Amino acid sequence: MSLSIKELLKLKPISEEVTVRGWVRTFRSNQFIALSDGSCLQTLQVVVDHENTDPALLKRITTGSAISAKGFLLASLGKGQEIEMKAESIEILGDADPEVYPLQPKKHSMEFLREIAHLRIRTNTFGAVMRVRHALAFAIHSFFNERGFFYFHSPIITGSDAEGAGEMFRVTTLPMENPPRNEHGVIDVKKDFFGKITNLTVSGQLEAELAALALSKVYTFAPTFRAENSNTSRHLAEFWMIEPEVAFCDLTDNMDLAEAMLQFVISYALNHCADDIQFLKERQEQEEQSKPQAERSTMDLISKLHFVVDNKFERLTYGEAIDILKNSTPNKKGKFQYPIDGWGTDLQSEHERYLVEKHFQKPVILINYPKEIKAFYMRINEDNKTVAAMDILFPAIGEIVGGSQREERLDVLSRRMEEMSIPVEEMQWYLDTRRFGTCQHAGFGLGFERLVLFVTGMSNIRDVIPFPRTPGNAEF
């Protein structure tokens, strides 16, 4: 029978004849092959039978080559492994020239591995990251499905800007060298494929709101795009977003949902990716050793994940947070890079982490932000000063979720859109939901890569997506 290495290690079918296929990690002493098939972190040791193996074939077994091995599983006498295979026959499925194959058994820098992103998934680090990424995606779908949500596919190409940010990728079929122009010499967008200006979406939220006001509970899980020219370890031009929207739901319900979802999916990863997370914990600890003592994390990776899973999130208003930060020792001693002067300050990661890691020592949900620093669709509170917004703050990473109760009152929403220069005429389809059977509703957004970054302990967001899209880079 043919089984994955993960299945073999679980079932341990000692003395049974099996076939395994995978890629050679190392070939020691011309005798011991460490074989990986990506199904798990562990490799299977394949012991070569020299009497029944062609010497010419042995020369072709190199790091990176794909092989099929058939033989019997035995209890292993070697350290760190319970079973090994005594190979009766080996077949080379694909050669890997050691002179040019770039992933030799040595330590490679993250920068080098990004240059060969089409091969880096074969390394232990990126194999672990991708398996954790899969587990988190599966857990997200499981969480919503078990709670009666419908998976809703919002459009990738859109004629609206959900955030009002304007940093969007244009979608066009017009010839760049000689686009058609109207009688005023302006590019005639009516001649474009869609007959209007269109872009890649920055969010599926607005369309998800439409679905929630028909299906009650929906979520999107789809790629989104930002044309922000930020070449940092926290930004991607293409990334995935999870955006639930729920009818008949207020801000408290929204907080409850987001907290439950985060604890569910992180618990799932801890339970189903224990070996990978342990490996990533040890990797992070090695990486931390090269940092100055003051910059090192106060929690190891697994402790940080349990910090989220095992604690009830602290909830407080933006105003209460400002008072805490303003009177904090770091602020009084000038230790914050961005001092807190008072109401209206847009909180930075250093402020968010102080609240989580130092003051409350648990995840934090901040609510009721000043309306001036939040989006047009957030419900204005009775004080006419704040909106029913929420941000969830985690250790090490700061904000991980942003959401709000949506403004369901047509007159208030229309006035807010005009104040913030949102094109009301182009958004009549959105306003229709407030005209016909409106109700209170709420939702939030979770950047999937930011979640994967948190759970894996990786330090650069480019290393938690298979093929990162960043300014000046769209390879593979």
C-alpha cells in the first residue's frame, strides 16, 4: 500500500510492506535517506539495501530528487524516530542536479528564500507555515459553517472603494500607448471593457452587507488588494480577508463573535499543528537570540497563543484607553515614539501593545472611537462624537481585527457619506439596503496573513503567503 509519511508515523504498520514517495532531504553515508513528502514536519528514514540497488542509481539520489521507495517498516534504533523503512527497491522519479539545486542542507536566509519562493515551500520552515496556514483556513470555514453562516463570494473587480482610501489597482483593457479619448482629450472610459472605471477590491464588506440583509449571517474569505506603496514587513499588495456580516447584530454581539472565532481557530491550530508550531517556536527562539535584549519577546510562541486562547478579552472604550495611556509611565517618561496628548490620537502599535502586554496582560477590545478617524459606514453613537467601532488587540502584533456596527439609518449614512466625500450617486445600490427593510447589523475584518503571522511567529508578512506581491515584486 502507498501511504503518506504522516499516515505511516501515525499507524506504524510495522513489518508491513509499503510504498512511500517524496523528496530527498539528505543522503548520509550512501546509506540513509531522509525522505519528506510535505504531509508533516517529520522525515522518514529509508535505509538502502546495497545488494539490491544499482550503484548508478545511488549516484542519482541527491538532495531535492524525487523518489519512490518500496519496502518494510521496522522499529528504528536511531534517535528521534520510531520507525524506518528497509528499502527493497528505489525508483528515481525526478533528478535534482546538486550543482544547481539551490536548497542544499544548510541554513538559508529569508531574503534568499524569497528569491526562490517557488522552491522555498520544500524547507521545514515554509512547509510548517503552509500547513498552519491551511489549518487556520479550514478552521475559519468550520467555525462559520457550524454557526449557520453562508460563505459569500464578493466580487474581485469593483467600481467602488469600500474604504475611501483611493489606493486601488486599476483594471482596464484600454491600450496604454494610445488610449481612446473623447472630444475634450480625456481618456474615454466608456470605451473600456466595463464602460467605467473599475479596480481590484480593497474589501468585500459592502457586498457582504447586502447579502447579510437577505441571508442574515454571511462571511467572505477572499483576496483583496491595496496599491499602497509600503515596502515594509507588515504590508502586502495582495492579501486575503475574512469579513463576516450579521443582520440583527449589535456591537456587543460583534465582539462576542470575533472573540469566539479567534479563540476557536487558534485552538484548532494548537491541536492540529502541534509539531509544526513547536518547530516554529524553536525557530523563533533562535531568531530572538540575535536581537538586543530589550527587543526580545517576553513570551514564547506557544505561550503567546495560549495568552489569547485562555484569557477572556478585556473590553474598554477608546476614551478609557486614552486616559490609561496618557497617564502611563512610558508616556510620562517620553518612551513612546508617538506621545499620547489626549482625545483624537490615532493609536499606534506601541500603544496597543502596551495595553495588551503591560497594563491588562490579556487581549483587548477597544470600542467607541472618534468618528473623525473611522470609516463612513460605522454607526454614529448617541453622543454624536464617537462611532460603534471595535478593534481587537493582540500581543506582539497589535491590532488584528477591526469592525463595527454598521450605520443603518439612511439619513445619517447619506449625510456621513457627503461629509467624507463618498460619491453618493454611485453608491445608491448600497443605500438601497437602508431604504428597503433595514435593520441593525454589524461585522468585522480579519487580515488572514496577519493571523498566520501571529500564529506562526514569523517576523515578515511576506513569509506567510506562498507568493508575496509587494512594490516592485510580482514574481512567480
